[in-house]
Amino acid sequence: MPAGVSLDLLGTFKHFELSEYDHASRIGLIAKVQGLDAAEKYLNEVPDSWRGMLLYRTLLAHCVRAINRQKTEAVFLKMREPFLPITTYDCNQMIVLYKIIDRSKIADILPLMKEENLKPSRLTYRILIALKCELKDTMGMEQEIEAMKSQGLQLDIHVLTIVSVHLISKGLKDKALVIVDEIERGNTRTLIGGRTALLSLYASLGRANDVSRIWTVCKLDPTMNECLAAIALGKVEEAEAVFEMMLEKWKKVSSKTYADLLDVYVQNNKISEDVGKADSILTKVVEDKTSGRRRVRPMFTTFLYARELYAKLGDRHNTEKWLFRMRQSGYKGRLRPYEILTQAYINAKTPACGLRKRMKAENVHPNKSCSLKLAETESLKREVLLFKSPRKCQKS
């Protein structure tokens, strides 16, 4: 693979000395391709003169990205040695990790920053504010906002959006509207992300006129994210119109677009009606052979979404059809599609003949839950045989 080739080539360049930046870049590449152990081994082999903060910081970021607590804490501890003074960036990395795996440990990082005389950055406050919002702690959120402002840091659109969503979820729509007004005053016509946020926020506030006003400006030259936000507003006809606009504007649209449109169908109408529309969308994507257009492969989850709807209806024929479509698109050897198929047969109260053999042929091994479902379909087969007349049984 290309990354592997790059590593081999780097190892052959003996005629010049690599800089600290070069070593850091290689650590990042090794971490992505060969894993953290190999990256750590390489770092330890770098000459002492080049084994500086940048190398450890690169390894630390990749450890956090891999959500590997043990290695992240080990690298961070190494960075705290006198010759490697930590920075706000390093502490932010630890906060990011602990926000995911152990939020109580964040309380250990903040005093450490104060002890090391490290000022929280915009990212630090963004994480802390988001955390308070997730915990539904409005007072704590407001305290973090005040602390951020006291450091001379302005709330960006990302933070303002998080705060607005939290206030709306708490039913504090008047307070949320003040924040939304602040977002709109921030020259959102030229600021990326501003109009996208406003579309979603005004929709959540139930302000249809404002949604229409913002979209009228957006649709003159919309970005992909603005279109996705418009689709997510949840109205079928408008979502379909935006979807068609996207197909006209871009030769290839994200598979997320199709999934978002399916979400809209699920939010409206009856499931049976949604399934028909979902089928037509996916069929159009999979069978699109328009000249000059690169074929779009729907996301794995998009296929699952449509098949789950069929399975709920007990429509085993269409569930089977879309398993075939998935395999056509390259999604093979996965358990979840067969779990859905098994459920479709159960809901249809129809035995699934040969399903275990099909899974085995594709090297798919059922887990405990799937095995129980397979056993249920097999019991349906026994019931069918039990209630058949002797003559029919002989014929079968």
C-alpha cells in the first residue's frame, strides 16, 4: 500500500540527516500504518538530539486518536519530565481522551494546567463547555463561558451552536434565541458554518420564517453542509427538492445525503410508504450508469437502514434483494446484514432455508444473539413440517 511504500522509501534515505519535523512525520505515518507500538519503538530509536517535544506530542495525539489510555498516559508522563515541558496542547489532548473514557479525570488535568501556569485555550473551553452541555449542567456551562470571556477569548460559532442546542433541549428557547441572534450578527453570510448552524437552530426553535429566510440566501450558492442541514429539517417535499439540487450541482454527493433523506422519510408518513421511497433512492444510486458520472457507493449504514425497515415489515424478499445489492457494492463478509435477514424471516414467520450455509460460505460467523435467531428460524421450519399433511410431506 502507498503508506507502506513511503515508510520503506524513508528508511533508504541515508544521504541526508532527518530533521525533528521529518522524524515527527514518520512517527505519525508509522502510527497510522503499523500501529502505536511500532511508532513508539521508532521514537525511542531517534537520536537524543532530535528526540524533542514535537516527537512526543505527535505520538501523544495518535495515542489519543486510538483511545489507548495506557499508552497516552505513559507518553504524557514522559513529557512531564524537566527536559520536556508540557503545553496547553498536550493537556487538551488528555482532556479529549478523558472526555471519552473517564470524565472524572479531567479534574486532575485542570489543576495541573494551573500549576504549570498554562492558560486554557479556545479548544480547552470548547471541550469543557460541550461537556457541561452533555451533562445538562447549565450553571456549569455558564461559568465556563464567563471564564472563557475573562481570558479575552470570544465564543466562536461552534461553541455558540453547542450552547444554543443545550438551551433548546432544556426548554430555554428565549435564552437560546439570544445566542442564535448573536450567531447571525457575526457576518454569517461569509463565515463558513454560520448559515448551516442557523438553519438547524431556527428549525429547532420552530421559526419557519427564519428558516425560509436563511435558506433563500443559501440556495443561491449552497455548500454541501448547508444542503445537508436543509434536508435534515425534516419536510419531505423540501428535502427532495434540495436532494435534486445537490445532484445537479455536484457530480458525486456524499452517501450521508442518501441516509439523511431516508431519515426524513422515516420521520414522516408510514413505514410502508418510507420503504418504497427508500428503495427507489437506493436503486437509483446503485444502478446509476450515467455517462461521465462516477458511481456513488451508498454507505454501509444506509443499506442497513433500508433493510431494517423491510425486516420490520417481514418483507424477506426485499431484505434479500438489498443483501444482494450490498454484496454488489462490495459489502461482504459482515454479520449485521445476515442478522437483519434472519429477523426478516422471523417477522415473516417463514423458515430461512440454508442461511447458515450461506453465512459459512461468506466466512461470516454468527454470535450468540444471531445463533438464537437462527435457531428460531429453524424451529419455524420444524413447525411447517409438523403441520403439513402426510401427502405434502411426501412430495416435499
